Amino acid sequence: MPHIHIPDLNTLIHMITLRHLAFMVMAGVVLGSAALVVTVKNIFHSLLFLALSFLGVSGVYFLLSADFLAAVQVLVYIGAIIILMMFALMLTHRVMSTSLRQVTHQWPFAAFAALGIFGVLIRVVIFSPWKYQLQPQQPTTGIIGQALLTRYVLPFELASIVLLMAMVGAIVLAKEDKSDDSA
Amino acid sequence: MIPLEWYLALSAALFCIGIYGVLSRRNAISILMGIELMLNAANINLVAFGRYLHPNQLTGQVFAVFVLTVAAAEAAVGLAIIISVYRNREQLNVDEIDLMKG
């Protein structure tokens, strides 16, 4: 059994800095709005809370000094994916009504499974001996750009192919089929 | 300095909220939202590990960029499938779309 170091309350208070407070606020935003995403009855509200949760994740990236990823998170997730889902939601608005039941009958089992996995993950996090030291980090945008075009150039090109295929596939799937009017 | 464990705990909690959403919701779009939450949790883990264990290689962040790409592709194709299903069945509740159940 590895030894866990638990500091007493006084040193704990001295250890807490502005950075810790910022992390707690961000984590609160992320987890609170994520919990609302999966529980709120109106799906449109749930989508708006999902946007708030993504914004909180972007703040977490800032705390990890991943400035490029934080900006991309806002652009891609909030700017593209949320808007896409909003369109899909409005196109299928008839199922959006709040009078409908929104959870399946198996939700207690779902909650049980989620809690079980959470317990396992937390146990691994606490009892693993992490060895790390934090060093200051310079802005990452330029380094990521260089890495994407040198060391990771093959996955980078593959990602563009994946995006192209997804775009073509989405257009083919969502296109209205006009060939069989009799059906 | 924030301990690495805090980020891991945040990501574990976010992942499990996503799992609950995927398993318990009826509407297909809500299930997609749960999947997006889980992908975000994985991304937080990637960036946190990259920052704390290999600070100057940025491998974690590059991987997070690729996860983001795949998440965008998945959302596009998933929503196209959802719209197509809705057009054919007038229905999006996954417990009633059971045509292949036999």
C-alpha cells in the first residue's frame, strides 16, 4: 500500500493560491453545467449548458498553459459543434417538447455504472505514484504548428482526409432521397 | 502549483457524467452530447499528462488536437444519421428505434 501524504489544515490553507481558486471555479463550472446537461429536461437548455461546460474546459486548458488548445476549444466546440447540434435540434423540434420522458427506464443502472467507473478511476488516481515536476512553459502555438508540420505531418494529413470523408458522408446521409417518390 | 491529481479527478468526474448521459438519455442528440463530454474529459487528461510528465514535447496537446478533429467529424456524421433517421421514422428516442431487434 503506497503511503499517502495528507497535510494538516494550516499548511493546506497556506498552499492554496489564486491558481487553486481559479481551478476550483473552472472545475465547478465544468462539472456543474455537465451535470445539468445530463439531467435537465429541456434538450435546448441542456445544449446551452453543454456550451458553458466547454467554456469551462477551455479555462482549464488556460490553467494548464495550453493557450492554443484553449482558443481552438472555443472555436471548434462552441463555434462549430454546438451550432451544428442546435441546427439538428431545430430540424427535429417535434421531439424536443418537455412533456416527453427524457430518460430510459434503465437510468438507475446507468447511474450505478457511472459511479462504479468513477470509483475505479479515483482509486487509480490516488494510489498511483505520479512523479512529476512543473516547469514554466513558453507559449505553445508556434511549437504546435512546427510539430504538426514536421514530426506529426502524416497524422496531420490523415486528419484532413478524415474531415473530408466525414463531410462527404454527412452530406450523403442527410441528403433527401428524391429517386423513389413512390415510397 | 496545482497537483496533477486534481486534473485527473476532474476529468474522471466529467467522464462519468458523460457515461451517465449516454446510458440514461432517450434522445439521440442527448446521447451525442454525452459522448462530447467524455471526449472532453479525455482531452483534459491528455493535456494534463503532457504538461506534467513531458513538459516540452507537447505530445499531449498534439493528440488533443487530433481528438478534437475526430470529435468534429463524429458530430457531423452522427447528426446526419440522426436527421436521416428522423426523416424516415419521425422519431429520435433510441428505445423506440428498434427496427433491428427482431
